[in-house]
Amino acid sequence: LFLMDVQPSSLLLPSLFALVESLARICASPRVGAMIDRWDRLKAGRCALALQNGSILLCALCVWALVQTGIACDVVGNERTVGGTACSTQDSSVAYHVLLGFLMVSGAGAVVGSSAHAVSFELDWVATMASDPDELADMNATMRRLDLVCKLAAPAAVGVLMDNASVTTSSLVVALWNLGSFGAEYALQNVVYQRCPELWDKMEPEGKPPSAGWGRSATVFSRQVAAVPA
């Protein structure tokens, strides 16, 4: 949404951003799984949380800088504007590409952090805390409800915010929200870890861990029945 507002006359930036996110998810997922298997649960959860929220914070700040400095502009008639605000006509392509690069890297980091957070908590923590299959099913259902509510409410809230405020204000609100939510999630994560002794002990994988490169993952997938044409 922010990228479309920064350059409403082109879909290049949103498309490029989505491509970078997809490539990051494909390339980093095997490493994320290996990291979660080897690291302590609390350490892995903290790193995933910091990477996710920190990357989103950097993304919002990059959008703010792109708009605030007036280097991301669209030509409307004979004026250069962004979000209806006049922009500087000076050549600032270097600063634009630097900020755009930071934005893409931050987006990739946010996707990797989100994947690590989901795997760590939904597949490891929850399965460890559940004492029986019925409790595991209830916990998974509760987490899925929370996940769906957030996925439905967040875009609507951001859309209302952007409709009633400028791009710079909206990006700062998103940045501050992620900063505040990081503190709350970090504290709640520590509370859960301290109150569940089951999470303290973790079985270490025996032997040398297999290679977690994306090339090996693609090779293994290509040998599955689902990937072989009939």
C-alpha cells in the first residue's frame, strides 16, 4: 500500500518488493528450520521476533524518508508530486536507489523473521506445551483464529489510516506500532517460557545436521510424487 502511494503511476515497486520477499522466503526457509532445530527455544524466538519487527520498522522508516525528502516523485502535468505534495526537482537518484535498496532488504528480513516466528512458535512451542492431542488441537485453533483476525483487521486499519492521514504520518504510526508491539511480544514470550518448564529442555538433533541449502531442498522436492508429472 505504501509503495503504491509513493509511486501511484507504476506497479513496478510493489511487484519488485513482492518478488524480493518471495525469493527471500524460498532461499532462507531451509536455514530458518536448521536454526530453530539447533538453537535454544528462547534465543530462536527472540531473534525471530527482533528480525521481524525490526525489519518492518526499517521498512516504514524507509518509506517515510522516501516521501519526506521528496526524492520519490511522480510527474503530474508540469509538477513533481507525491501524495499531492510538491517535490524537489533536483536530481536525487542516488539517494532514491539507496533508500529503495534498504527497503527491499528490510522487506526480505521481515519475511524471513515472520517465517522463523511462525515455525518457532506454531510448530515448536505449541506442540511442546500441549499435553495431549485434544489440547494441541485447541491451541492450534485458537492461534489460527488470532492469526486470521489480525490478517483481516490489519489491512483495514492501515487503509483507514492512510485514507485519513498523509503517507509520512501513516508510515511513522506503523513504525511506532511495531516498536511498541515488539516490547509487548518480547515480555509475553518471556512469561510463557518461564511458566512452561517443558520449553526449557530441547532435544538436540543427533549427528551432523544435513545441508540446508535451497538447492538441496529443490532437489528433494523434485523427487517427490507430487512434483513428478503423471
